[in-house]
Amino acid sequence: MLTIIAEIRVHEGQQHKTKVMHAFEKITPTVLAEHGCHGYELLVDADLDVNYQAKDANVITMLEYWESIEHLNAHMQTAHMQAYQAEVKDAVVDVKIRILEKSLFS
């Protein structure tokens, strides 16, 4: 099982963040139905007043769980992901993807 953390940096302005969030909202049911998908969740910073939290209003985080790298690679090639990327390309500055697995000691 792989855990994917995709950090999506959008241009400044709530309209860009909203555009990306709405695009994810449209594709989430389809992604969750994909073979090998065990979770697909859109996250934003909690609005808390604590001094130890690093916040960034221009970042959206996707937390994903995929059975294997083959399933993740197939997901990235789907028509709905290609359409999503085309829809949000003007709102997104950068995407950083981390692919994680449980350590030997967990």
C-alpha cells in the first residue's frame, strides 16, 4: 500500500484555490471507484490559532492511498485526470508529489 501526498500550490487569490477544489470535487467519485484506490481526500489547512502550525493559504493537499505504483500510474493516465489537469492548469503554480510506504519498524 502506498500513501501519496500531493502538495498543490495555487496562484494567490481564493478564486484559484476554489477552482482547483471544485475540479477535485467533480472527479473524486470516479477516482474512488478506480481499481486499486483505497482513499482520495482533499485537505486544506485547519483555521486554528496555534503557533506551531505552518499554514499556507495557497496550498491544497491531496492524501491518496493506492494499492501499488502500477495502480497509481494507471490513475495518472485516466481521461478524468487528464481533463482535471487541463481544467486547472492556469490556477496551479506547482505540484510536489511524495510517494510513501510504511517503514520496516511500523
